[in-house]
Amino acid sequence: MDKILIFNNDTDRREVYYRGESKPMPYNAKSEDDTLGDERKADAIIIYGVLTKILFLLTIFLL
């Protein structure tokens, strides 16, 4: 179980949700089918892409 903190602009309050890997994300604008596991995979892909670009630029800079 993961703890998810979301700020609700309508009520000006922070909301806390507990979700497992296969549970849908709260306040999901894209699709009701997206799960916490899908969000983690998307974050990992973004981080991998950024790190790849940094390593590429470092190798060009250091050569």
C-alpha cells in the first residue's frame, strides 16, 4: 500500500489516499483504468530518458 497526497483546489485541503499497485489513481484525468503501477512505469520512463540525455551530453562535453 502506498500513501498518495493530493491537494484539492475546490476545498483547499489536502486529501490522503492509500492505494495498491492495481487500484485506480484518485482524480485521474486521463482514464479511470490507470493504476499506481502504470504511473510508476511512466515516471521510470521519464527518469530514464532524462538520465540518457544527461549521459549523452556529458560524453560529448568530455570528449
